[in-house]
Amino acid sequence: MKKTKSDSISLKNGKDDILLDYVELRKAALVLRAVNHKLRQRMIDLLDESKRLTVTEIYVKLRLEQSVASQHLAILRKAGVVLTERNGKFIFYSLDKGRLGHISTIVEDLAA
């Protein structure tokens, strides 16, 4: 694996080269690290079922401390896995399914 001047990574696959965008690969790695945690996976499942929830609803349903739920949601938000929407004093969290689909495509290309 080598980084080229065009910010792409060229992987050898037998006789063929696989060209990957370095920036997209870094973004995918950030998302994969974020979702590679049992509690965050539970949060993602909960958001997938409920569509959108407040941090209070999340920590009550998962039986967590509020600070723990907020820390893990911040990691998911930084990775672009969840979206936030403010409604008055409440912040609602929902999954960014487009982002997850894009990362899934990158991972499938790597595995092929």
C-alpha cells in the first residue's frame, strides 16, 4: 500500500491495482472505529428502530448515565454517523443513513 501524489492509495490485487481515494479511506476508518464499540452499536440499533431520539430517551432506554450516553453520541456525531436537530431546548439524534451507505460501499470495494 502506498500513498501517491494525487492523494490516492494504490493496492496490489494480483496483477491489478485498486485505486482508493485517501481522504475517503480516512473518513471510512473514522466511521469504522466509531461503530466498533458494543454500546455505540446498541445506540445505532436504537436510533434505527426509533428514527430520532433525545439524549434523555437514549440513556433511559439503554440504562446509562447521561454523561456516558453524551460521550458516545459525540463520537458518533464526529464520525458523521448521527445527525442532530434542535427543537427548542431539545436536541434530537438520528442516523445519517446516506453516510453509512457511502461508507458501506467503500468497505465492500475494499473487500472485493
